[in-house]
Amino acid sequence: MARRKQSPLEDLVDLAACLPWKAGVILAVVAFVAFHYMASLPPIPVATGDMKNLGQSLGGSLGRQILVSFSTFLQYLVPLALAIGSCMSFFRRRRQQELHSEVASNPSRNALEKMSWQEFEGLAAETFRRQGYRVVERGGNVPDGGVDLDLYMGKDKYLVQCKQWKVFKVGVATVRELYGVMTAERAVGGFVVASGEFTDDARNFAEGRSIKLISTQSLLRLIGDNAGTPSRFEPEEVAAVPACPKCGGAMVQRTAKKGTTAGSKFWGCASFPNCRGIRN
């Protein structure tokens, strides 16, 4: 089903809902001050005595009046939309914290599978937030619609795709899709978070491509670590991937084939041969 076209005010609500609630409140205050100032502007008098510039004078006066008229309404509508989005952000963040606490106290696959896909994305966001990342939620009205979260660790950007699939394993197509977006957005790494498992093809493709696959076991381990109650599952590697020292893009792990270092692994820029940045 095609997504219903939204009004600009609905877009503002969605924007504020994706931001930290405090940022939305600040934007609402700034918007009110700005539009209130414009709504209070005095009218421009029409210079009726100067027929040569009468048209220009009328145009300026009419333009000022239109600006004042629109600002009179927008000084309330825009802050209200931003305030509604901020409230949504506040309650969503609190729900994410509750979900994290619930799963930490009951670290099981069933706890993940009984969630809706929106709740699962929220749980992933809170998990990464507690790992020290700055999290930006992209939002969206349909499940599995591409990248769900942007993560920032300093200047490095990571992308996250969440898959709350209860029956099928996450296949290689999902990992390929994420890798393509990573390359386009110059992200240094990515994560696919699933409430299940991954196919062997997906794991093979992710290996050496700056993508970490977080299965049920890994996610429950991270949540347990965040809450100070390590889970019973064996840890899986969920380490960050370095950025290219030359272009700042994503890097992949490669194996040297020649020279005295033949057989050893190193990090090479994913844009090779356009960029030849390496890290040992």
C-alpha cells in the first residue's frame, strides 16, 4: 500500500519524534519566538504620493501583510506540532528503557519474538545507546524498510538494520542491501540485528565487510552487559570497524597474498583501488 501523503505539520511531528525530546522542545521555543517576531512586524506604508514607485510600494506592503498573516497562525501551529513530536519522543524513549529492563530480567528468545517490529527496533536503539553510541532513529511506517538506526561514535557513522523475523532466517539479501547503503552513505560499519539467526550465506558475505550480525544470543548478551547481569549465552564478536585513515570510508578485512606478510590479515579501504588506505 502506498504511503499516504503527509502535510507539512505532520512531517514536523515526525521530525520532532525522531529527535531527542529536549531538542524538540528547544525547536518549539525557537519556532514560537521567530514566528511571533514576524507576526508582530508593523505594516509597510504605501507611498501614494510617488506614482513611479507605487507598484513596488504596494508589492512590499502586500508581501509584509501576507508574512504577518501566515506568521500569526504559524506561531502557534508549528510549536504545537514540534511539542507533540517531543512528547512522542519522550514516551517512546521511556518505553524503550522499559523494554530493555524487561528483556534484561527475562533474557529469552520468546521475550524478543513477542514484541512488535516497532518495539524490537526501539529495544535495539536503547541497547546501542547504552553501549555509548549516539542513536538517531530514522522512523518509517512499514517494517524492514531499509536502515532503521544511525549510530555515531565520535565522527564515525554506523548503520543498523533490524529484522524481527519469527520464522525465517535472515538471508544474504538483507546484508547486501545494508552494505550498499553503507557504501552510498560512507558509513564505517553496520549492524544487522535479528530476533533469530542468519543463514550461512549471510555470515559469509558479512565476514570482512565491516558488518556485524547480531543474532538472538548476541543481542541478549549485550542487553545483559548493559544491565550488569551477563547472560548465559556465549559472546559473539560485535566490535566496531576502523575508518579508512585516508578517506574516512568503510574498511574491509583482507589477507595479504604477496611479500613477507603473505597470509596475514589487514584492513583495507572498501573503495580500493580508488583509495589505498590500510590499517594493520
